[in-house]
Amino acid sequence: MSANPGDQTPAPPQGRAWLWFLLAGTACAVAYIVLPQNELTNWIFPAVNTSGAVAAVVGLSRNKPRNRPAWTMLAAALSLSAMGDIIFAGYDVFHAEPPFPSVADVLYIAAHLLAAAAVVRLSHHAGRDSMLEAGVLTVPLALQYWIHIINPILQDGGNGLAAVLVAVGTPVGTLIVLFGALRAGLSMEMRKMPARLLVAGMVAWFLPDAYYAAASLNGTYVSGGWMDFGWMLMPLLLGAAALHPQMPQLNVPLHVSSNILSVRRYLVVIAGVLAFDAYAAFTANGPARLVGLAVLISATLAAIRIRRPLSDMGRRATQDGLTGLPNRTELLRRLTFALAELPADGSSKVALLFCDLDRFKDVNDSLGHAAGDRMLVTIAERIVATVRDNHDLVFRLGGDEFVILMPGATDEDTDAVAERLVTTFTEPIMIDGIELFPSVSVGVRTTDDFRADPDALLRDADTAMYQAKTGGRGRAERFDDRYAAEASARLRLDTELRHALANDELVAFYHPEIDLVSGRLYALEALVRWQHPERGLLPPDEFVPHAETHGVIGQLFERVLDQVLAAQDGWLAEFGWRPTVAVNVSPRQLTDGRLVPSVLAALAAHDAPASALILEVTETALVDEAVLTGTLAELRRNGVAVAVDDFGTGYSSVSRLADRHWDALKIDRSFVTGIADDPAREGVVHAMLALARALRLHVIAEGVEDEPTLAKLRDLGCDAAQGYLFTVPVAADEISRMIAVSPEWNPEAVTSAA
């Protein structure tokens, strides 16, 4: 399949003023060369050069580039150069011999300095690679210039120091300008026509300057020759670059995405090298010419030989092997260019649409990876067919993740493409005779900020995609800054929680459960708290859900269990008995084969009986048969009691309760609150208690906060209660104080749930 319908980055609708200007100016330049020299034709030269300065000013005003200072300096450089040409034309009009150096030469030098400043400003973000490539092209020029011009001038030393400085300084300045232009153009890979015009204009500036420097000193320069044509091409090419509608996009990317040498950049560099080899070969004499020709032929053959492997390596490095789409590396590279080409007025944006197939793993697991690959190829074709023709680029990051890059897009454009993606994906795909109905979740991220970080934009689009999945899948979600804040908070929480586990910042608090018949202590429920070094004591709701989803809930449970058993050891040593403690277990842990061994190992390490421990699980655990007959059954066989926590809030069935895989249940506070005044709530709790009695389960009511509620629970025959009426959750030392002042909490009164 085609790698992409938009392999060439699209240009905005192009005006043709730059082309007509270039053609008309070139025709005038040719006329100047071929027509006889007279007072009229002599003014063609300064007129053409002045038109370049005018075109630069017009382009600067019309296109409003983001890098306005650079283009302003370039327009000023062309203006100074044009003023120098007018002065020289004046010498011709009055048939005067211009001095060397003259006022015009001073203007030319000033023009070179301004042009050098302009290209430095234009290319100051260019990376090391483009600097090396520009050096490859300009160093041979510098060497040739030294051999054929500078060295002879310095050896001759005629016409005075000022003349020598002007003769040397002018082409040296042009060489610096050419280096900067090449660096900027290569960093943009000559992708835009203004970059090509800019570099060509600098080349057209350098060559006549170099020729003129030598010819003026040895007296061989004659106006009206083909070197003058090069001087006229320079302002025409630079003026055309300024007029071109893509001129505002001529910005060096702020972020270097990769160091891959593209074929385009390779061809530019190698063509320059071969041109210099050819020049050296044909300007040499005798055996040196033969050696030069041999080097030229060898270098040409080597360049031809390297091109195809280089192209293959570039394709493998930037293209997905399955779908033929560009990959992540190419996405980041193209994204850097798209950001650099954003207009200064915010009239368009760069958009990323991060697409992830929903439940694609089910396809691989059920039909195999070969079928999954065929489905991915079909999906890739659908995405390519969905985007804007000749505008958008589609990339495959890997797996079932695709990204659409939309340069020069509006919010309406991105919404339309996202909507087409979501709707067209519902059409079925036939794989191995099985009809599949795929869906896609899309995250949309747009920006008009050319300074935006490409990796951050891709991460934001990914975040928005996950928000789309969270919101129901098969939908598109636009990135919101709060998503980034939430993601940053999750990352920070994950780091801090792992430090908390390593630094023993997690502490167990205890909430008593009181027997309603005897008033004795039934058990203590251990509730974890986080003694955060900056935020103080944090409740479990702020970190336990994160621990469950990020794979550290097992470590957290082991820390709490160890603290609980250590606290029991202390109470045993101080009071002579070990209160039973209930510890909460996450449903995620119940499918972990390490849970039972870790619990039994912890009990053995503290020489504690299994009856000293109750594990509380939520109703979610009742759904999985493997959990019931495996983990919970094994715990109970080893004497560890199991209680169902927050009963009534989940989706368990009465048949599951009847399976008798637990010893107690805790009625959730949502049913207990208001029971004294609400007959309906009283009826629900009465039914729960009747069910528990029929199944011989111990019942604990949660959330008891007042005496009427406590009295009603006693009347209904509830076994135990827990709530703020008795106490808030407290630390282990406070439990020690309670045990000391509560003689009714005696060891004979402790009822094991086992």
C-alpha cells in the first residue's frame, strides 16, 4: 500500500507573483547581457537589483513572517547593495573611472554584514548536522578561494591595504552568508521553495563576488559580462524568496527530532562535493588533472553506490514494515517541521489525532497475530482514506496505535476528521471468514505555538485518547489542560508512594468493632494512613486506588500486615492477649498466587495464630469462582477468617453468599445511616440480618454515629457495630490506652470469626 497520500508536506495556496517577478527580472538580466551597452541599457543592472530590494520589502509587508528581524535585515542588505549598484551606474553615466575601493564598495561590505546577520538570525536554531553539511559545501569553496584569490592578492599586496581588505572581505562575507543560508536551508531539508531560492541567491552572490575580487585587482574585469548576470540573479532570487507565499514558513525547527540523513539532504551535499571535485579536476594541469578526474569518477561511483543503501536504511528507520506508513521517528521529524512552519498570526494550527483500536487484543488472542496484522493493514487503509487529501499524514506508532498529523489545520478540520474516523470504523471487517466490528478511540491535540515540544504534544494526544477510552470508547476527546495536570499528579503520586513504601511513611490506624450483646471488643479494623512529609496525614482514598492500578497494592498490604502483627505482639506483651485485627485486601490481590503464602509467612514470623487475623474483601470478590474456591478457600483452610466488606453496595448474588466461603459480612454505612427514622432502611437491614443468620454469618454494621441507630441495631439483633459513636480510627498507642481503661475488653470476650 502507499506509504501515505501526503508524503509531500502540503503548501498553502500559492500566489504566482514571485514566479512572474523572477521570470521578468531574469529576462531583463539576459537583455542587459546580450544588448549593446549604452546609457539606457546600463541602467538595467541597477534597476534589476533595486527590484530585488523592493520585492523583499513587499514580501516582508505582505507575508508577515514570524522571523521578521531576519527578513528585515535581508531587505536592508539588498537595499544597500542596490545603492552601490546605482553609484557604479553613475560612474558609467559620467564616464568616470570608479576608484577601488569606492563608496559603493563600502555599501557592498555593509550589505554583506547585514546579510550575514540575517542568515545567522534565520539559522541560529539549526542543529549540528546541518552545520556539518553546510561545512562540507563551503570548506572547499573557502579553499579554492584561498588558492586562487586570497593568496595571490596577499602576495601581490598592490593597490594599498584598503583595496586588499575590500577585495578579500567582500567574498569572505558572501561565503559566511552562504554558509548560514546553507545551514538554514539544509536544516529545513530544502523542503520549501523559499529555502531553495534563498540558497541559490547566496550562491549567485558568492560567485560573482569571488570573480570580481580577483578581476578588479588584475584589471581584467569588464562590465556587462556573464558575472554581472550572477549579480542580478542574486536579488531576483532573494526577492522571489521574500514574495513566495511559503516565506512565513521558512523557519528552522526548534527541536531536532532525529539525525537521519535523508536522501534529499544527501543529494544536495554530494552534488556540491562532486561539483568541487569537477572544478579541481578541470582546473588542474598535467598529471594532476588525471588524478583529479580519477578522484571525480571514483567519488561519483561511490555516491551512486551509496544512494540506494542510504535510501533503504532511511526507509527502514522511518517506515513501518507492516503497513508501509511512516513510523514514530518520522512523525516527530515531520512534526518539528510542521511546528516551525506555523504562521505568526495563529490563522492555522498543527493537530495530532492519536488513534487506538478498542479491544484489539481480543482479535490477537482469538484469531492469532497473523489475522491481527491483516486487520491492522485494513485499518491503516481506512485511516488514510479518512484524512484530507494531500494535506494530512498518517503514521503507525506500533501495535494498534496510529497518529494523524494535520499541518495547517483549523479546529473545524480536526473535528471533521475525528468524526469521520469514529463513524467509519464501525463498518465491519471480514477476517478469516469472521465479521469484526472495530472501533477506535481518538485523542485530539492542537496547537498554534511554534515553540511547543513535539514529544509533549504527542503525550498530550495520548492522554486525550485514554480519556476517550475512559469515557466509553469509540469516541473522540479533545485534550484539556486538566488532563495534563491529572497525569502529572498521578506521576508525582506514583513516585511519592513508592518512596513512602521504602521509607515506612505508611502507618496503620485502628477502628474498633464492638460486640452489641456484651459490649466487648469483637475486632479492630486496620485502616492505612500515609504520613506524607509535606501534606500531612492522608486518608486511604487519596492513594489506595492508585496503588491498585499501578501494581504496588501488594507491597502496601504487606507493610500494613507487618505493622498489624507487630502491634499485636506489643499488646500481647503488655496485656497478655492478642486482639483480633481485620485487614482489607484488594480484589486485585485475590488473583495473585503470592497472597496466601505471604499471609501465612507473616503469621509465622510473628508466631501469631491464624485466628488473630480477619481479611476483609469487597463483594467484587464474590464474582470470580476461582477466587472463591481458590484463594479464599485456602485462607479459611489455614484458619484465617474472611469477611465481606461494604455488603450491599456491589453486585453479588444470594447464591454466592450461600456458598459459605466467608465468615462474616459488614453492612455498608449507606444502609445503616438513618435506620432509626426510615422504615424502608430498617426493612432492608432486617432482611440482611435475617439472611446472615440463615447462613450463620457474623454481622457488623458500619457507620454507627448516634445512640438511636445503635439502639435500633440492637433491637434488630445485629452482632457488632463500628462507627464514630465509639471512636474515630486511632493509632496503635491509643488502642493500648483504650484497652487499659476498658476492662470489658477482656480476652475471654474476644470472639473469633473463624
